[in-house]
Amino acid sequence: MAKYRSITIVLAFAALGLFPAAALPQAYPSKPVRMIAPYPPGGSSDTLARIVAQKLADALGRPVVIDNRPGAAGNVGHEIAAKAAPDGYTLLLTSAAALVTNQFLYKRLNFDPHRDFVPISLVATAAPVLVVHPSVAARNVQELVAIAKAKPGQLNFGSGGVGTTSHIVGEVFQVATGVKMVHVPYKGGVLAVTDLVAGQIQLSFSDMVPSVPHIRSGRLRALAVTSEQRSAALPDVPTMAEAGVKASFPGQWWALVAPRGTPAAIINRINADIAQFMKSPDIQERYANMGIFTAHTTPARITELQKLGTQQMAGVVKAAGIQPE
């Protein structure tokens, strides 16, 4: 009888949440959390990492410190994150380009994009914008296509690196319009935008984050966005479809992940925190001003997007003739 009374007491306490079975490790977090941003400071990944880190720090009650580890189209930062201790104190702000495309662009990766990380949640989605230097005479996409056809191989478009979304979008654009341009890869999209503003290259299929301020100031001219709908940040800029280019352009997404083996309780805790702060008016306003969209998903949704993207990108990379390095 005493045995059954003991079981009853245990169950009662569990129902009250006083026995947190499979709960968070004790006192997590008890120290600052590191968030790796695998691209150069000032770009989309870095900007998003800082926004998410601040909100997550508020939710966790501990600092979330940004650790910029750029290099090899994000591969350097991903390798560091993959080898970190799976204790919840290292997170990674990743992207579709890194988790999906890089496997087709590099003969060897020092991490497995499908097995070395535990997904937490998407944190943003977006689509590139076609921007040109003011010295380019084109005022719309069709005028740019006419110039490019008249001067094959004479227009340079910059990207954040071989295989990044901006590069792939540029390749899709060339196939769809029949133009031939020269791809100039940079070690990060913000560097491509910097050279574009300086007139070193003529155009880019750029991330919204580094481009929108220059578009608003007149230092760059936006011709079209590659999303299905116009961007709230650039309401007067048409979509590629509206501009007469019918093609399926890859979009962008960013997600928060952790090293494989990170406890599920920590993953669930951070996912729930993301769900809450993505609803806040200030983060929605900041995202909208940058031309990106807030996002929160289940961890499983990231896995689905990764598998779907891998299937789609295999065909795109082959059609574009991109060879792994």
C-alpha cells in the first residue's frame, strides 16, 4: 500500500511540474551563449544574427554573443559550429545557401549539412533584388536585357560568392533572358554591394539588407525583386514576373541551428522563445524596413526545406554548368 501511495505522490508532483523530467539542464543558461555568424560583418546573416541574438538574450536572461567566422561561402563558420560542444552554448545562424547549395559547389566539406546540426527554427525569409549602378542606363529590366544583349560579356554582376543565392539567381536570369554576363564572386554579399556602389561592377542580384539603404539614398537603382510579391520595403519596384521575366528564382531563408546532440529540451526552449519574439511589433518593423520577412517554424520544417532545396538545386547547378571547387 505504501508503494502505491508513493507512486501517487510522485505523479501528483509531476502533474504540478515539480519533477521536470526530460527538462532543461539545470540552470540553463548559466553563462553567455555564442551565436556564430558565418558571413562578414554588415551582411544579411550578420545583421539578422545580431537582431535574433538580442531578442534571444532578453528571453534567456543571458548575453548571446555574436562570433563572426566568415570564409568559404559560410563553410568555415559551419565547420566550427559542427565541432562545438552540443551543450546549448553554441548556436549557428545558417542559410539555405550554406545548408543546401554548398554541397554542390565544394568537392569536400568538413561538415555534413544533413547530419551535423539540429534544426531549431527559421528566423527570416527574403528574395534578392536586382540593383544596378546609376551609370548603367537601364531604367527597367527590359532595358538592361537589351544592353546586355548588345554587349555580351561586358556587364559584370557581383555576388556573395560562388553558389550563393545571389549567384544562382544571376545564372537563372541569364538563362531566362538569353544574356551573357560575367560573374564576379566576393567573400560576402556586403562586399559586392560596396564595390557596386563604387562602380567597380555594374549590377548585382543582391540581398535586401545591404542594398535597401543604398537604393533609398539613390546610390543604387533597383529594377526588380525576385519574390512573387512586391516588397514592403520597396513597394514601387516590380517583381521579375511583372518586369517580363518568367522564371523560378530561388528564394532565401535563414535558420537557427545547433550542433548535433544538443538536448531536445534546449532546442524546444529556444524554438518557443523565437515564436514569442517574432510576434513583437519592433522586430516585425525592423524586418519590414530591411525588406525581409519574419519567420518561425518547427524544427522539422527546416529539414523539409533542406531536402526540397537539395533536390531543386541539384538541377539548377547542373543547368548553370557550375563546377565544384
